[in-house]
Amino acid sequence: MDPVVTLKRPSVVDYSLCIFCQNHTAGLITSKASDHGLATVKHATSSRRKLRDSKNIDLINRLENVLDSAEAKTLVWHKMCYAHFTDKNKLERLQKTQVVDSKPEASCSRTGCSTNKLGLMHFLSNCYVEGSVDLSHDETNE
Ligand SMILES: [Zn+2]
């Protein structure tokens, strides 16, 4: 009954618009997807998925759905949007930031930044108690 409900539906793809930006930009001509273009986009999509390109996650989801459907061959896109998405330099940069980002996290959880202080205190108190017990023990025994 309520027509607003249909507007709320997410991931409705308008195939007459550029698949990347889904915007009608005046003056920008959309071109039809070629087989080669589709293969390139598919590759870029899976690369970005692997690299956890969170900025484009909606687009990645949309492309993954569309690229495997029968509609893939009817896709149109702005050459600029296509170039942006499949840009090898951008993908390489994503890969690099991934490596840089994951390093401190991995070493942090392994050594335990937050447990370091507690661990040290634990170590010190244990050492102190053991040392004093051992000393008094030796003294009383001899
Ligand atoms: Zn576009």
C-alpha cells in the first residue's frame, strides 16, 4: 500500500545508468560494456574485495551481483568511472596500505600492548615475593 516502501529497497540497480556511480551526469556519455571491459572490472572487483576496499564496499557488492547476472552484458558506464575503478595504480596503493595497516595490528596483539603493563607488574610482584620467601627460608634453615 505504501509506495515509500519501494524507495527504501537497497541495491536497486538502474541499468540505464553508469554502473559505477549510478548517476546521470549531463555531458558525460556512457559506453556499453565490452567483454574485455567486463573481465577487467571483474578482476578489479575481486581485487578490491580481497584488499577490503571499505570505501567502495557498496559498489563492490553491486558489481558482484551484477557481473554474475545475465544483465552484465547490458551494462553501461562512464569511461572515467571505469578507469577510476580499474586503475592499477590505485589497486597497488590499496595493497600497500593494507600491508602497512596490518603490520602494527599483528605485532600489537602478539606482544600485547595493553597487557604489557599488567604482565610486568605481575612479573615484578612474583619475583619480589619469591625472592623474599627464599631468603627467609634459607636464613631460618641455616
Ligand atoms: Zn559514472
